[in-house]
Amino acid sequence: MKLPREKLTTVALIFLAAILLAAFLAPLLSHTDPYDNNLGEALQPPGAQHWLGTDGQGRDMVTRLLYGTRLTLLMGIASVLLGGVPGAAIGLFAAYYRRLDGLLMRAMDVLLSFPAILFGLSLAAILSPGVWPVIAALSVATIPLTARIMRGAAAVEMGRDYIEAARAVGMSEARLIWRHLAPNCAPSLLVFATLRLGQVILLSSVLSFIGLGPQPPTAELGAMAAQGGTFLLFAPHIEIAPCATIFAIVLAFNVLGDALRDALDPRMRV
């Protein structure tokens, strides 16, 4: 039976709130060290003592998932913020200062031509694999996307009467941009940022899966999925748990983003 959109959105919101709370309270919720090896309990299936079993080093999978989810979410949020803020500023300036529009947007086109994975490979080669190369690569990849979204929203707002009224009363350009234009473009940016979070989390997991992200034994969902592939045939829970967590988080952000778009865009209302 298909859930109504409102109920599906509520489920996604509750899930995201729960997963965020659990991830950031991981030290309080976990009863074991995520890096404490116990080879005597290696590859145990899910049971009463270890709800999701243990991995190849005997580490509790629930604990590893809590810490791995926290790092994956931090990487995603940091990438969206670090890429979104300059991208939004570029989009605003491109829409307001028409003489800069062509130059700024062509620069964004150049950035768009480089996939995030290519950025990740380049930075990993220069800086060595780790958390910050992944964040840097995804931040750079987010800038042009955010700039385009913000420019489109700001271009629409520039045709509104309040812009002409503000100019007529002599309002400064800085005040007009940051106190009036930017807030009216915020709904479009919020929708994009929510959807982009799901994309970035998936991309960061892919980069970690191929070895460009945090290195073992660091708990991170993509890296955990890569390590679980070794035991897929005889201990599938090690692979399934992080992959299912990534899938659920990305799906929840996509559902929430779609709901925000429907709520904030008058054209989507019935």
C-alpha cells in the first residue's frame, strides 16, 4: 500500500531527526569502542549481544554504524555549506550585476565540466586520501550548482516591484541584496540544499568506497561498505548494514526535498 505524500514526508523527517540525533550522540549511545578489535568475536551474525553482528575485526556493527553515520553526515553537511555559501553569493551577484553575469556563469560552466569524482581523484593524489579531500572536492562541485539555482531565483526576483521601489528610495546595493533579495531567494536555496545533501552523502560514500575518503580503521559508511565486500558471501550483514543506511538517508533527504519544493513553490500547489 502506497503511503500518502504527507505521511511519507513525516516518516522521512522523523527518520532523519532520529538518525541525526543518534549519530551525534554516538559516544553516549554506543557501549563499545568502534576501533577496539576483538578477533574472538569476529564475523558474528546479528544476535542479542550484537544486534547487527560484528565485522571482520570483531567490532560491534551498531557502534560502527553510529560513528560511521556521524562522519558521513558531517562530510555531507560541511560540503554543502562550504560550497553553498560562495555559490549562493556568486548567483546573487550574477543576477544583480548584469555586466558580471556572463563572466561568472562561464566560470561556473568550467567548474561544472569537472565531475566530483575527478576532483576527488586529483585532490587525493595531491593531499593523500582522507576526509578533507572529499569535502573539498564535493564543496567545489557544489559551488556551480548552487550559483545556477541562486541566479535563476534572483533573476525572477529582480523583476519584482519591490526591487524598483527599493532603488527609488535610494536603498544601498548591499542592503538591497542581503536584506531583501537574498531572503526572497532562500526558499529555492533551501530546497536545493536539502536535495543536494542526499546527493553529496551518496557521492562521499562512493569516494570513500573507492578508497579516496577516510582510511581504515576509520568508521565511515562508504569505507565500511567497501570493507564488507570481502565478507559478502559468508557474513553479508557487514555489507548490508552500511549500504542500507546510506540508501535510507539519501532517500529520506530526497523525500524531504521534494516535500519542501511542493510546499514552497506556488506552482506545485493544487
